[in-house]
Amino acid sequence: MEPLIKETIRRLTGGEEEIERQIDMLIQKHLGKVHFIPLKYRVLGGLIQSLNIKFGEFVEMLLDEIIASEPNFTVVERMSRAMLTMEIEENCERFIDEYINNPPKGREEILRTLDARINDLYSKIFLLQNSATGKFHKKQLDINVLFKFNGTYYYIETKYNDDHDTGKFQDINRKFLKTYAGLVRHFKCTSPEQFKPILYYFNQSIRYDPNPYLRENIEIMRGPVFFTNFKTQIKYDEIERILNTLGDSLEEEFDGYASLVTKKVRQLHSQKTL
């Protein structure tokens, strides 16, 4: 697991060359600013902030890799971790937009109507996406992980945390449903039992409770639920433990970043005094 995590970090940061390029860019950016904080600390702070922002993306990439590595999953190659061109029927896209733009109001109404609303949407998706006479247009959509398990296809969209504002939250659910619709047409699936979508959040916290678009533990899974439901070999607790102790194992690497920043700033000051 640890080598997989370190390789994921390397892919995300771009390795030593990309880190050095970022440092050079940050030095040039901060050179033109008047500030009482020494240059090297501003540059190092900017680099750490950039890596911290990428942490959510790192967890998403890592989860994709972990899910794809499960021996009981048959990953659909060339369709996982890829941007694909898919077809969506015009009325199908309109129905999805209406579904997202007009959610029920209030917890009681959401819980009372969600099953019927989403099942009705699924009926429209499968009918229109398999239509021989519909008007289709192409759309670029990215796929996290697509796999087959016990005869059923699963499309997984991974997210680190459910903490998005209203607009972003709607966009995530909208994109999730449109990608699912595009995949329904691609695989020519005729029933939700053949192909199921899952929006997976690594953290268990819930901002929108209940979600007005998707059902908990059916379309939405959080924390250990996904790993428990699919009886995976890799356990949620193991991933959580490694992430919690990751800082210790990467301390030397981050010390190297700090040393490189100090070296470059000193070189710059030396050039100025010549």
C-alpha cells in the first residue's frame, strides 16, 4: 500500500522536475511583491499551500488506484481514469438538468419522494439512451473507475469530501448522472440492475443531509461502506491509518523541498550582490 501511495504522490506532484519548476515560478511571482516575510518563507509557503490544495485530488487518484487494484473487480481497461466522448440524447440531458435544478424542498419531502423520483429518472435514462430515433449529441466526460463485479457493471465517481457549496454540489451530481447516462448508451444496458452508479466520498461527513438527488448507501457510499459492501481485500481502516502516518514517512522529502527553496533564494541574492 505504501509504495502505491508514494507513486500516487509522485504522479500528482510531477516529481522533482515539476517541484523545481514550481519553485522557480513562485520565486519570480514573489520577487515583485513588497513584504516583510522573507522571500524563502513566502515561496515555501506557496509551495506547501499548492500541495495542500491538491490533497483532495491526491485522495481521489489514490482511491481510483486502490479500487482498480482489487482482484475481485474486473476493471474495464481504457475506460477507467480517462476522458471519453459519449453520446447523450437531448431529452435525456434535459430531464437530468430538470432533476438537478428542481429538487424537493425540506428533509421530509426529500425522503418521501427520492425513491420514486430517481427511479423515474432511471426509466427515462434507459429509455432515451437506448432510443433508435432520438437526437444525440457528443459530450466529453471523464471516468474515474469502471469495473464489473458479480455480473454487474459499476461506475464509481470518487471524491475526498462532501463539503462543496450549492453550485459545485449541483454540478457534481449533474455530471455524475450525465456520465452514467452516457455509459448506459455505450454499453447498451437496458436495466439499472445491469449497471449501477456510485458516488463515493472518502470522508464520512455529510453536508447535505439528505442528498436531494441520490440515495445513501445505494448511489452514495461514504467512508468504509464501499469497502465493506464489496468485501474488498484492502480495508478502509488500513487506508486511513496510512494516510494519518504519511507525514512522518514524507518528512525527509519535504525537508528536501525546503532546502531547495533556500538554495535557490540564496543563489538569487548572491547574483544581486555581484
